[in-house]
Amino acid sequence: MSALSSTLVANAPTALDPDLELQPRLLAMAERAIEHLRLRGNRAAVCRLRGRGPGTSFKSEVEAWERRYPVELAYPFEENERVGGAVWPNPPGAVPCCNAVMKLRWESRANDLPMHSHEHSDRCIIVLEGRGFFHVTDEPANAFTGRHVRTVAARERDVFVFSRGVTHTFSTFDHPMVLLSCHLPFIALDDPKQYMLPAVRWTAAEQLPVCPDHTIDLDGWASLANVV
């Protein structure tokens, strides 16, 4: 089965709970998304975040959350000078949680973070703004050859969900990109278990210029109503 599949599920099992603050809502959504991934037998999937009614704006909710709990991005992230990151602290009075949400900013031309995997943590990553690429493979990090990498465009409100052990990376070209990354569980960034690099190095800077497929097509059809 391909490492990446387009999914759109009826009744939105990953919908945000309106009665909770944003950070625990995101983490609860991420947990449900990972569980849904496992039930489908997938290791990675992409879907779209969408509002259900008038006046719904995920980006506005995030902006309001940032005004209440500002974070300062630190560069470099994972030794990449063009990527910055910060972990959102738990709100005052919140129940401590082993999971966490990170904000990541990829500057334009951030294309040399190599393929890697998180062997001890699942991920649910939302593209908050901008555009870039997600690169993924079926090959585990300890058997990665670099010959079977799939590149998928990443755009605002795309959601990439993948279980621990999936070899992947992100990159940008002409535009920057901001991501919200839910870590299930969160492992300290300086912990050697945080990520694993394969023996074969693969970066978008080296591979995308020679990519033969620059076509544009329709993707991600989902049934919204049945013929009766």
C-alpha cells in the first residue's frame, strides 16, 4: 500500500471540539486522526482542514491563540538554518500532557533538511500558511535507498498525518511555509531519539531539480452524495 493516501471522512472524525481551548483541541484532533490512520491500515495520509459553518476560520483561531500565548521561533531547527521552531507551552492551569504542538516556519528555499523518521512519535501536521512540499516513502529509515520518494504539494489547510517510523521531510521553493506540528508524544528536541537519519542522504535541493513530473492534475475526489 502506498505510504500516502488522500482521505476525507464523513462526519469529520477529526473535527475540533469547540468547548476546549485551541491547543488541547488540536492534540485531541491529532490523536483521533492517528487512530483513524491505524484503523484504515495506512501509515501516512493527507487530507484538508475545512470549516463547517459561516464565520469559521482556523487561521483566525490560531492568531488569537498566539496573541494569548506568544512563542518566539528559534533557528536553526534540526540543524537547518532556514527552519525555525518553537513549542507552545501548556496554558496556565492545563492538565500536563506528554503530547505537544510546535510551530515551525520554513523560509523560502528551505530545501536541504534530509529525509528522516521519528521512530518514537506520531505526527499530525497542519499547513497554516504558505506553500511547499511533503516528501515521503514506504521505505523505513534503516532500509532507505532514496529511489522511491513521493513528492506531494503542501498548501494552506493541508493536513499530513503519519505514524512513527515513516521516512519523510518537508521543503519549500519560492514561498515560505508555516506548519503546526502535533507531536504524539513530544520528545525533547535534543534527545537522540527525537529523529533518525538514514544512511542514504536525500534532500529536495538535490532531487527536485531533476524531477521529471511537473504535471498538474485533479486529485483527492471524495463522494459527498450517493445516487438514489
